[in-house]
Amino acid sequence: MLAPINRGGLLSGQEKQDLDYETARNELVEVVRKLEAGGLPLEDSLALWERGETLAAVCERHLAGARARVESALASVESVDGGLNRTNGGE
């Protein structure tokens, strides 16, 4: 079930911070399902679309953070590997 839509379907700053990736993704899937089913009044469709755009942005923010963490971890491993290779004569 969708959370109540506020201010035309937009999430407040606190709501954006509180939503974890899975919750935002699941709600976005539900928004898309309802929009694809059709039959909603125009204003309801627009409110859902706006909420979907906001939820998609929340998901993108989480994914960007995860991507940065993976890249940082890979860079750390590569720097350790690079140091080992120099210490071991490049083997």
C-alpha cells in the first residue's frame, strides 16, 4: 500500500532521508503498477507520477552511494595490491 501522498506527491526532506533503498524501490514499483493500470483521474495520475519521480531520485541517491563505496573499496584493494607488487619486485 502506498504511503499517504503529501504536497502533490512529493516527499519532504526528512522523508527522503528516512526511506531506505528497498522501501523506495518497492513503493516505486507500486506507483508504476498503478499508473500502468490506468483509470485514475488526471490529478491522481500526476500526483503518483511526481511521487514516482521523487522515489526514483531516492533510489538513485542510494545506488550512487553504494557505487561510491564499492569504488572506494576497490581502490583500497588496488593500492594494497600495488604496494605488494612493488615490495615483491613486481610479481
